Amino acid sequence: MKKIFSLLILVTAFCSAQVKPKDVFDVARSGSVEEMKALVQKNKDTINAVNHSGFTPLILACYRGNSTVAEYLAKMVKDINYNSSSGTALAAAAVKGNAALVKVLLENKANPNVADAMGMTPLLYATQFENKEIMALLIKYNADKKLANKEGKSAMDYAVFTKNEEVIKLLKN
């Protein structure tokens, strides 16, 4: 029994020694605002880091739906419009259909007209996914309805393809 207990303590100690602390990208994906604040206390510029894939913590938080952390970062980052090859944080929120987060980003000066490497803007994504709420928000914040992607397709082209009259009407007004 004593040997089993000693072995259990040894295994527990080894496992806890192997746990690495979460970095800013881990916290952005699935951590809390408190964890992010702790990282910022150690290094205030950590929230502006870019990982090996070209993503910022804000973009990752938006893609992963970690809204509370994304809202915190939206108010704190140097460049809310940082554009990775897959687009901005606003594009990520639009793709994920997170209207509340789209609104927060727009209120914090996110530019709705920044396109990704394929020329896709948040409005093009929202139209493609027929997300009328996000489309309306983007239009309210001056998204350019005439911008086209690298294939030459505009929001209206995507709207017509959907055959959704409400989506088409949003772009006509």
C-alpha cells in the first residue's frame, strides 16, 4: 500500500511538472478575461502578438467564440484591423455569425471594408451566409456594398445567388 501511495505521489508530481502555463493564444481561444489580464500585467504588449500562423489573440478569440475575451481585447489592442491571410477579427466574427461581437468590434472602430487575401470583406461573408442582422450592422457602420472579391463578386452578386429577397432588399436600400 505504501508503494502504491508513493507511486501515486510521484506520478502526480511528474504530471503537474509537465503542465505548461497558457500563453496568450491559448487564453484567447478558451481562457478567461482574468487570465488575459494576468498576462497583460506581465507584458502589456502580449495582446498584440502574432502567432506562427499569422493570427492575433483577438482574431483567435473571435474565431473560437470566446466573446468575453474578444470584447476585452477589442478595447485594448493596438490594431483592431490587423489583417491576417484569413482576414480580420471582424471577418472572423461575421463568418461565425456572432452579431453581438460584430457590434462590439464596430463600436471599437473595426473597419468593415478590410478584405482578406481572397478579397472577401465581412459584408461579403455575411451576405454569403444570409446573416441579415450582421449585414445590417455592417451597412450601418458604412460597409461598402460595391466592394468585390478577387473573383469579381460583390455583396449583391452573393445576395442574388441566395435568392433571399430580404438579403437582396438590405443591399438595395
